[in-house]
Amino acid sequence: MWDSFKKLLGLGPKVPRISPKEAQEKLRQGAVLIDVRTPLERKLSKIPGSQGLPLAELAKRWESLPKDKPIICQCESGSRSQQAAEFLAEKGFEAYNLAGGISAWQAAGLPVKKGDIKR
């Protein structure tokens, strides 16, 4: 209950929101990009080099992430990834949220791998 109260007051960890260009630079320097969308969303499109770790599984699998590298969280628009980045920051990670998610990444002209799902 205290954690919920802290979040309401904005007392939780402050996680930086970074632009796609800033994220790209951090990735060049060794950061890890975690895609917290669902597996189906990742089949439709994904950022090359990203690792899939759905938000629903993060609480069970966060310990598999490297503690010695910055973690950039990404979703479709930046909402779910904000939750993921805050969770990881609480666990001691250097975490960032990709502002605008994969949509902003693509709008910035950065590479996105499209899936082959037939509609």
C-alpha cells in the first residue's frame, strides 16, 4: 500500500525519458533495449537488437537482466515502458524510458523490422 501511495505523490524513482536519438547513442555505448510489449506486438514490428520481455513477465524475469549495463525500456508509445523502467529503477538498475516508444523510434527514421504476419 505504501508503494501505491508513493506513486500517487510522485515519490517513486525518477526515470529519465529519452528520445529515440538519445536511446540510439546509449545503445551504441552498450545499453540494452528491452521491449515490454506482448509477443504478438513484437511479431508485427520490433526494433532490431531489442530483447522481448513482456511487462506481464517482468516481475518474474527481471533478475536475468544485466545489472552492469543501462536498460532502456520500450513499448508502443512509452506508457508500459515507463512502468517497466520505474520497476527496474526500484531494483537498482540504471533504467530509461524510450519516450514515444517504437512509434517515435520509427517516426525518427530509425530502423524497425516488420513482421510477416498475414492479415
